[in-house]
Amino acid sequence: MKKSFTKVLLAAAMFCVSSGASAYDFEAGGIHYNITSEADKTVEVTSGGNGYVGDVSIPATVENGGTIYTVTEIGNFAFSSCSSLVSIDIPDGVKSIEVDAFYNCISLESVTLGSGLETIGDYAFEYCENLKSINIPDGVVSIGDYAFDGCSSLTSIDIPDGVVSLGEGAFSGCISLESVTLGSEVETIGDYAFHNCSNLVEINSLATLPPVCAIIAGVSVSSCFSGVDKTACTLKVPEGTADDYRAADVWKESFNIAETDFAGIGEIAADAAAAAKVYAAAGRIVVENAAAGTPIVVYTADGVQVYGGTASDGRTEIPAQAGKLYIVRCGNAAYKTAM
């Protein structure tokens, strides 16, 4: 498998960025920003010269010289090769994660993506080898080439409804990946998208029309799943569509195809999204809109339980240590929040 010449050029550009001083318009809270529009008061997070370490939480707004700016992009190479970055919390309102934004962040374990995200760029999380899970929010429409290539600790991935295309090599080399859910609107899957995902045993495809796998010379090619043991992999598809999948190029190649009633998945997701709102404020984790009596359990990023209780009417406040990332389970829904 060969990557495009574009990647070679990008790698050279990354070397220039990471090995020298990065240019930026201003710094706030240890994060570097470039102004993308003075008229709209928007900024992008830009390279910190490999200086981003530990747990980083990007604020939704940032002040500079008396002006309040919104964070709408994570720029090219922004966190690239930050080998000591452990977690990143990206706020609501960020629309794009650009090329190589988190490339080779080998210690990155936890990523929180806010609502409003639309695109995950090429090579965005490539070689984040300690990343075990990531929640891709509704609203994302495209996942770029090699976006999660080499994320060797990733065990499952849910592609939400709204994503139309998966780029070339998007999840190649994810050798721990066991389960994949493809949203109902996925139309195309790029060449080598799941190459060498050797532990993949379950694919849930919610699309009623079989997604078209990579096309070369007018023919769909099986390299999308090269290195996957298709005879050991169950492909679950919507009721009434098994014959279509069995007739479709690539999908017909030895997958164990089983029709499944996916009804209710969308309702469950909607209920979870409409239920609790979880955020950090003044040394506390705040849970709002959860019904009284809903169980709430709080864990640290390494799985240690630090709180267990139930929601009160309207608003529940839980003391928490600053500078930490927490996982909050509220009923059947899970949230991440950084203090």
C-alpha cells in the first residue's frame, strides 16, 4: 500500500513546522491561535511547536486585546508530534480538524469532540497509537484519507449518520479494531479504508444501499478490507437488504451477512442527546436536565470511580479536581468533561 505524494509533501511541511519556531498571532492559556477572520472574530488553534503536553482543554471562546474570538478550527499540524499530549477536549463550535492536526501524538489516550464538527481532515489522528476510543459526533460529514491510520489501540468505531464518505486508508492499521458501525448515509468507502484490521469481527452497516467500496478502473476493489478475515467477520445489515449486499462487489466476498432490526438505534441516540447536559464549572462537574433519580457515576480517565449518586431535579453539582479529565455516566449515556 502506497500513500500519495501529497503525504510526502505534507510530512516535509510538518518537519519544518515541528523543528522550528511556529508563527502565531497570539497566545492564551498556553494555546497558540491564528486569527482567521477579524470580521467574524474567529480563530484557529495553531502549532505549539510540540509544546502541548498532558491534558489540554480548548475553550469555546478566547480573549485577546479586549476582543473575544470563537475557536472554529484546529489548524494543520496544530498538535502534530506532541508526544506528551495525553488528552484533548475540543469544544462545541469547532467545525473542522485539519490535515495532520494530531499526527503522531503517540501518548494521546482521550479525545472529546464537541458538537458542530463537520470534517475530520486527512491524517488528522494518524499514528495515535494509544487512542482506545473516540466518539465522532453527529454532524460530521466526511472522514479524510488516513485520518485514523495506525491507531493500533482503537477497539471500536461508530460512524454517525451524516457521514457520506470514508477516505482512503481511513482506519487502516487499526489492528485492535473489533467492531465498526457504518451510519445510514455512508455511500463510499475509500481504498484500504480498513486495511489490516485483522481483529475485525463485526460490521454493522445501517445503509439500505450497500456502500460502494473503492473503485479502480471502474470496478469496486476488495482492498478496502484487505487483511480482514471476512469468513470470521459478521456483516449486519438492515432487514430486507441482505440480497443486495450479497450481490454487491466486495460485500459478497465471504462476509457472514445477517439481517438485523436496527429500529430504535436512532431513537436511543436522540434520547441520549436530549437528556443530560454535562459540563465543568468552578471546580464542579455540573449535570443538567437529567430526570430525578437517574444514576450518575463519575470516573477518572484511567477508570477509577470518584463519585456515585443520583440526579436531583434540574441540576446536580459534583466537586472535582481541576486539571483532570472525567468520564460521567448518566443513566445509559456517557460523557467526557475536562476541568
